[in-house]
Amino acid sequence: MIRKILTKLALGLAVAAGAVGGAAAAEGGYPLDFFPQNKLTEMPSLQNGARIFVNQCLNCHSAALMRYNRLTDIGLTEEQIRKNLLFTADKVGEPMKTSMSPRDAKEWFGAMPPDLSVIARARNSQHGSGADWLYTYLRAYYRDATRSTGWNNAVFANVGMPHVFWEQQGPRRGAMIEEIKEVKDEKSGKVTGMVRHVVTFSETGVRSEKTEPLSDDAHAHTGSTIKLGRAEGGTMNAQQFDDMVGDLVAYISFMSDPTAQVRKRMGVGVLLFLAVMFVFVWRLNASYWKHVK
């Protein structure tokens, strides 16, 4: 009986894990890449991510729920924090505030950029984790000359945030957006056919588009896909840039839930304890009932 229950539980967990993985790989607009989870337990990655966050993100965003002294959890001393990271506060016990004033934010962006304290948790969805979303989003910018910033994003279309890491990734990157649409009769509203609409952005952001009808036997389905070109001209190669973004996302994920890794380690210990106790309880139960007929 116990063996059957454990078997069903294992099968259920395997199916659930497969469903989550499949969903992450089938994001509606643009597929989410898997964030390298090992960076969450690597202190050098978390420390580098904290450095990038303070130097780049705190210029516009705040993290009001995170205090500087929590950086001691990732191996930094208060003296290191005070000398190298304390740019927007006077004491290590203060929260991470942005250096931008609300007046300037409204003038430049129309609104205050969102607080990033729990953004990694807020972006969790059926398509993937918040870390997956952030990791893909920060690497999915392409040139779009029709936008005021000169950039657009495959994950977050028409995003207001400029590409802050364009120097590292590269100033040149194109994209192609393909959309399959139904053609309906204006009077009856019936579907009379399907067309493929393709919008292309050159590596410098010049937009062009074309529309072509699809044959009846094309077996196409409505929807859109986007393909990004290779980023060129950056100070980093693709692997170096991915590593940098991974470090930043690791820190943002830590910031969203600083005790997550502690709870995971505690959970493993509890499960091991229960597994050992199960053996003793099982044998004790057998001992009690061995004389009962």
C-alpha cells in the first residue's frame, strides 16, 4: 500500500515538473530561457549582481524593502558595503533608495519606475519563474527606430525602459516579427483566408513590412512569433553578457526572498530526518503487529 502511494506521488511530481518545463518553453509571445539556478548559491555571482544592481539599477529604480545590511548574507562585510555599495544612503541599515527624484522621473519617463524589491516573485507565471522572465527580458532587446529610446523588447513589447546594457551587449541588433492573421469579409464577417504579415527591423532599427496571402493548404495557425538577430558591436561576447545578466538576476532573485536558500536547506534536512524516522516507525509497527493473527 505504501509503495503504491509513493509511486503515484513520484509520478505526479514528474508530470507537474514536465508541465512547468513545457510551459516555460512555450511562452506565447517569446520563449523564456531558463535562468542558471546555480548562480543563486554562488557568492561571487551574487556579489557581482549586487554591484551591478547598485551601479546600474538604483539610478532609476528603488528597492525599498531591501536594506543594505542584508548584503552580509551573501558574504560581504559592512565595511565593504559602506566603501563600495553605499551610494544612495548614509548607513548600512537603510533601505536601497533610488538616486532619482520623483520630479525627474515624471519628466523623463512619465511616471516613477517601479520598485524592484520583489520583482522576481511578481513575475512568476505559468510560463516560467520570475528569474526566467528577467533573464530573458534583459537579453531580448532589439533596435527599433520608431521608439523614442531607439530600442524595443521581444518579451515586453514597447517597453518604456531603455536598453541600459547596450554597450555591453552591442548597439546593433535586428529582429523579425511574423504574424498569421485571418482575413474576414467586411459585410458577413466570415473568414475568407489567411495572410502572413512580416515586420523586419534592421540591425540599426529601420522598420520594413510586407503582407502576403497564404494558400488554403498551408495549415497555418493564427499567432505571432519573433526572431532576434545576433547582437553585434558590444564590449562583451554573448557568453560574457549572459553571465553578467545571470549574476544580476541572481541578486534580484535573492533580494526578492533573502531566506529562500536557507529554507531549501532546512527542507532537505527535514525530509532526510523524516525518511530515517519512517524506517524506524515502519519496523516498530511491524514489531507490534508480528504476534497479532
